[in-house]
Amino acid sequence: MLSSQQQIISFVNDRLLSQTAVWLCTILKTWGSSPRPIGAMMACTMEGELIGSISGGCIEEDFLEQLRDGSLKAQFDAEGRPFMVKYGETEAEQARLKLPCGGQLHVLLEYIEPSDSNNAVFAHLTSALENHTKISRILNLETGEISADDHSGEDAVVMEENKMIHSLSPMYRLLLLGAGDVAKFVAEMALALEYDVTLCDPRPKYLDNWLVEGVDTTSRLPDDVVRERFSNPYSGIIALAHDPRVDDMALMEALKTDAFYVGAMGSERTSAARRERLPELGITKDEIDILHAPIGFQIESKTPAEIAISIMAEVTAVRHKVSLS
């Protein structure tokens, strides 16, 4: 499974390798209610093969119509460089494109042709995203030249003099500990939110009847799994086993990583006992303070589904750096 950004970058890379030119559309600015955020992309070949989205569908239809009648290519040829299209500037256009009241989009359009330079850049972007490393795509707005930078910022898109810096995000990963009902609901919600999900449970037979399509499962030791695959800022570790033999083994490694989220399910009493136990495993106070426990937002959750909602709400808030105080 790939994130939407990875799918689009990979699509462009594949088409360039097959000597096919690609249109790449990127949202630069939004006003009012916008169906897609700044930095969202859509890619399309001249034959109308399309991936990604910049609206609820109507702008895509408008784009394809202009693609078919040749007006997009004519405008690009006249400009000789990437150009911006403003959607929803009038009420009539908002109604025609079915944009929410007051909604406007500024979209940058690039016509990218196969070349040694373009092919190399998109191969590098694809590789970086596959390996969960930071990367930015840099576009010279005057010449259309594309390059890559092995860094990314907090803002999805930054306009700087004559260039656009587009920070691309690798797919986020979640490691769930403990094969149970809560883990099933968390996994299903996480998949819907475009996480790559792995479930780990080393206990004999616990994985036998646990199945969520699209989730990798492993019975390996949790600390090894964390160390090898879940130690970067695009990883989250969620302990749900309710068994210290499983949860603590993962946490003692996870709390020493750069994972964006580390949490453990349990009551206030259980969580307090865990915090008293972790120093015996070599975990410092500062590292223990990273732990989210009891896990999730306190919404008086009772059922596995409700608990999963509270967990993924907290994970989402932490990922987007929303204050939880």
C-alpha cells in the first residue's frame, strides 16, 4: 500500500520511464472551504490516464475537457513554462465547478516530458519515499527545471522567489502490538487513513485467527521489529496486548527511537504501574514522558470500536502537532 503522494510520484516516474509525458497539477493556495489541502497533487497523461485529486471531481472533469480540446497544451506552449490556474474566483465558477461557498484553488500545472534529468529526479523521489526518508521536489518556475532536496519542511508548499519547494511525505507506518479486537478496529481505521500497518504478536497461536486484509502480521520479537522498521519520525508504535511480556518489550525499544507516537493501552492504574516498571528496563524519565498512556482521548470509551476511535484521534492529533493539553 502506498500513500496518495507516493502513488502519484511513482505514477509520474513510471510514465517517464516509458517515454510518456505527464501533466502534474499541484495545489498552491486555497481560500474558504477546499476539498483538498495545499500540496495535494494530480497527474495525468495526454491520453487521459489520471491519478490523484485536486477537488471533488469537477475540476478534474474541467481539466480533462481542456486536455482533450488541446487548450492546456496550447497555453503551456505559449507560456513556455509551468503556469497557474485559479479556480473559483467568481460565484458562477464556484457553482459550475461545485466548489464550496467561497472556495478557491490556485493550481500549478506542469507539463513534464521524459528526459535524463526529469527521469533521474523522479527516480530519486520515488526511492526516497519508498525508504521513508525526507525529500522535497523543487521546481524552477521560470525554466520548469525540476530538482530534489533531501530535506522537507513543515509547510507542504513554500514559494521562494522563482521556485516552488514541495515537501513530500513518506507513508506513515503503525506497529500494533497484540492480536485482539481493539487492534482489528485500530488497523481498519489506520488503513483508511493511509497508514502502512503491521501487527506483531509473538505469543503462540494469537495470530491464528487474527486477520485484517492489508495488514502485515509477524510473530517476531517486538523489540527487533521496532529496531528494524519503526524507529524513524514516520513511525508510530501502539501497545495493545495488555501483556507486559509483549508491550514492555516493544516499549523499551520504541521510547528510545524518533517515532512520532508511542502509546500503550491500559487504565490509569495499569499505566502508573508500567511507568514504575519501565526504569527497570533501562528507560529514563525523559523517555517515559514521551509515552501516551492511558492511550487515546478520554471519551468514556467502552467498546473496542470506541477505543480505536479515541486512539486514532490522538495519533492523528500528535501527527499534526495539535496540542493535547
